[in-house]
Amino acid sequence: MIRLTPHDSSVMTALAQFTGVPPERKRALLDALESTEAREVGAALLDRQVYHQAPPRIRDTVDYFLRWVENNKRLGREREVRRRKSRA
């Protein structure tokens, strides 16, 4: 797994979480990454072919961010269910 700077981690979360971002914004986010490794992770996050060709450390980091996004979605759904139940 790749260690990211706080800045790179923040940019990576935006890339991972907001899938409907226009391509030019994705490119700008990738360009904002500070380290070469972070750019590799970002490219693999956005392109499955790059992901499959990436070294295991890069893939592990991408997988971590994807699990993080899925966990956030699951928690959001659970909060919504609890909120609806409390209003009933």
C-alpha cells in the first residue's frame, strides 16, 4: 500500500468518491497530486486497464479507496434508514 501525503489523500478521496466528475476536472485533480506514486494510484483508480497493469502496491491502495467509498455509501444508507424510522 502506498503512503500518501494529506494533500494527495484528500485529492484521491475526491477522485474515488465523486464518480460523475467531468473528464477535465478528473485531469485537473490528477495533475494536483504531488507524488508520482499518487498519480499512479489516481490513474489506476480512474482506468481499469491501468489498474490491472499496476504493481500490487498501487492496486492495494486503489482497493482501499474503493472499499472506503463503498463503506461510506453503506453507512449513509443505514443513517437514512434510521432517520426514516425515527420519524415514523
